Amino acid sequence: MKLDYHMHFEYGDYDFDWVQGFFDAAAKRGLAEIGVSEHSHTFPEFQQLYYDDLILDDSEVGAFQKIWLKSNKFKHTLKDYFDFMNALRKNHAVKIGIEVCNFQNQSAVKKILDAWDFDYVIGSVHFLWGWGYDASKVKAEWERHDLREIYEQYTLEVEKLAASGNYDILGHPFNIRLFKHFPDFDVSAYLERVAAAMKKANLAVDVNTGTRYRYPVAEISPYAEFMKVAAAYDLPIIISSDAHQPEDCGNFCDEAISYVKSFGYDKVLRFSHRQREFIELG
Ligand SMILES: [Zn+2]
Ligand SMILES: [Zn+2]
């Protein structure tokens, strides 16, 4: 069975015509079920957490992020989302997920999440020291940091996120490779720490093809070195496309299946109401 649990409707709207394209692409690629994982920045319930955490000063990053927070953000309440998804469920096999950024105040996140019946919750490290490192417009910021510090901070953020107990899945692990900043030092201690934190928190690995087709690195996240560690720790996985456009739903799914099989995986997780079951892959 093929599933895709990581995609976003945000480039369109909660509109049946727009989202039909995701279901059409899923059918074309033979997916049995999809899950939508809207970003936390879709919802006003999370707005204050962004203003608390992000760099919003007059620096290049701050100036960019001030505009970013006002562009296509916080436009639907969680109630709007659940109403729309429940209407979609009448005709489609679709799960209700969410992708939450790595906020510092995890008890505030818990309060928001606990009020809703999500099928699964993805936690993703999108910010390091309040800087959205995946934004190509502030890519210059990468030159202001030592790559070792970035690995250290990324790992600390995963450890915090995992320790909160708020999540089922870690989104696109080690996508800090997305702009091809490759380490020339030994990263094995970071890989081990992330895997150990995930194991303790019962977090699944989001094997995400978004970095395969949307970023310069052009590889599936997590990369092979972490996949080996994940397999050694027996971490469960999901496979996802991180589609932002309808036609990308299930994109590179078959390549991802071969990829995970090469590390010994033959099952993925399926979620309902935050309960998990293993299903055969393929
Ligand atoms: Zn993400
Ligand atoms: Zn995403």
C-alpha cells in the first residue's frame, strides 16, 4: 500500500476544485490514502508563537521574516480546517494532520493541539535561533554560521521537540542539507542523538521527497547516513511528498519506496486519531 501523509493546501484555498487535483494525482500514482498536514502558520491559533520566536528585527533575516509572516499566513482557523476536511472525508480517503514548527513554548502548542482530533501531528525543525533556514531569500545567513553550530542547534531543537511528547512524526529529518551545505566533519554523534531522542519519544521518520524535487540538494530527506542510523534504531517511517502543488502529491513516491527498502524497511505507518498501525509497503 502507498500513502502520502505530508502535503499542504496553502497555495490555494479550502476549495473543492483546488484540492481535487491532489486526489487526482494520488489516484494516478496509486496511493491508497493521503493525509493533509497544513503548516501551523496557516492558523491564527499559532500566530503569537511565531511573533514570540522569530527574529523580527531590522537585520536581513528579520526584515524578510516580518514580511513573510504577513504573506498568506494565519488565514484559516482550526475549526475552518476541520470543517473542510470533514466535508472532504465524505468522498475521499483522507487523514487530518498538521505540521507544527519547532516552537520554544511546547506547553502552549500542546494546549492548541489537544483541542482537536488530529489523525497525526508532524513536528518539524524550521527555525534555528529564530531564523527560517529553508528560505532561499535569506540564504546568505548560512554564511554567518559555522556548520558545526548548525548541526548542534538542529540536534538541540529535535531533542526539545521530541521531549515535549507533542508529536508522532519528525518532519524531513536533516533537511539542513537542502542548500548543499555538506559537513566536512564527523556528524555521527548528531545522527545518534537525533535517533535516540526520536526512539525515546516514539517518533516516526518522515521520509520526504520534497527536498528531492524542490531544493538544490535534490535528495530525499533524511539522507542515507541518517537512514542507516534510523534503521539501526528501528524507527518507524512514513513516506511523503511535501506537495504544495496538486500535481506533486505522491511525487517520487516509487523512488522513495526503493530508497527505504534499500535500508531494510518494508512497512510504513498508517495513522488514525493518533493511533498507529504498520502496513506493508508497495
Ligand atoms: Zn517542513
Ligand atoms: Zn511540509
